[in-house]
Amino acid sequence: MKVIAIAANTFKECVRDKVLYNLVIFEVLIILSSLLLGSITIGDVKEIIINLGLSTVSIFGTFIAIFIGIQLVYKEIDKKTIYSLLAKPVARYEFILGKYLGLALTLTVNVSVMLLGIYLSILYLRRSFETTDLQLVWAGILILVQLMLVIAVAMFFSTFSTPASSALFAFCLYVIGHFNSDIREYGSSSHLNVVKTITSILYYFLPNFENFAVIASTAHGRFLSAQAFLLSLLYGLIYSTGLLLLAILVFQRRNFR
């Protein structure tokens, strides 16, 4: 119950956050722009809307996950409210989990609203739906799991670093995570065993965000296999859980006195 209460309070704080509103408004403008772009561009209008819409959801959802995620813990410390919270019968792990779930719920609502916007855009232009449009739901779920992983990354760094450093670390890890395959290929082509070992460790150790790269295939109407979907889903949830456990461990050892 304590975790749920903290999550609900965090959700309310996120909804009131001006950064969140600005990003959501910008996302809506991007989708509206895709409608205009689709009406003047030669080609598949639906493909343009899905590609631009999902890309917007992913990119700006990532900004929300990072820039709000790094503030969840630091803000309580900076305002000294962490002392009154921990003085109550609230365990530190409950505090971290509550903050994480609150922001995850915020992004769930955000992604759901934006997916609805994309569907409405398709319906407006095509006056009908196709079977392949169901792929949007699965793509939205994977994008949400990716954002939950980004939240876990941001919160992990925020437990021991400043907001500026946490944002830098989280953003760099996010970018590097999209080039994991390139890192591995570079190591495989190297003649030095040390380089091969280091790149292999980085490939398996760093979060692989390429597992959630389904926007292009979704825009072209290609269904993701059930096995690939489940593996990506499990990967994101397991990696997020691991990072949360590390964040809790670091937060447990932190001294606020």
C-alpha cells in the first residue's frame, strides 16, 4: 500500500509538471504535422503517420523518462522532504519503487493517448482500419517497455549523482544502447583479443535498445513475430528489474544525515 501511495503521489506530481505538458503538446503538434505532411506527400500516407507518430512517442517519451526520472529522487533530497519521508514507516525500497511506478504510469498514459491520436489520424485519412494496424498496439507496448528501461537507468544514476551528471550518463547510455551491434561487429573485426573481449562485455552488459526498434517494420505493415515480441518484452522487464535492484541497493547505503 505504501508503494501504491507513493506511486499515486508521483503520478500527480508528473501530471502537474510543466515539462510533461510541453512535451505532450509538442507530440500532438508533430502528429498533426504528419497529417499535413501526408496530405501533400506522394506515397503511403499511413506509413508516414505511423513512422512519424511512433518516432515522436519514443523520442519525447525518452526525454520525459530521463529529465523527470533524474529529478524523482534528487528533488526530495534537495527540498529536504526525504528526511520526513524516511522518518515515517516507509522503507527505502518502497520509496524507489513508488517513484518508479508513478513515472511508469505517467508514461503509460502518455503513450496510450498518443497511440489513440495516431489511430484517429489513420481513421481520418483512410476512413477505415486494416489488420496490420493492430501492430501499432504491440509496437506501443515495446516502446513503453523501452521507456520503463530508460526510467530505471535514470533513477539508478540519480541515486548517487547530480541531476546534470545523471542526465548525461542516462542519455549517453541510451545512445550507445542503439549501437550495440556496431560495437560487437567492431570487436569481431579487430585483430586484438583485448578489444574483442571488451566489446563483447559491453555488448552483453550495456542495455540493448535495438531490441525495441520496431517503428520501421510497423510503419511498413510487417507483423513482429510472437517470439521476438516476448523476448524483447522479457529483456526489457528483466533489465529494468536489475537496474531497480541496483538503485535500491545504492539508495539503502546512502547516508542523509
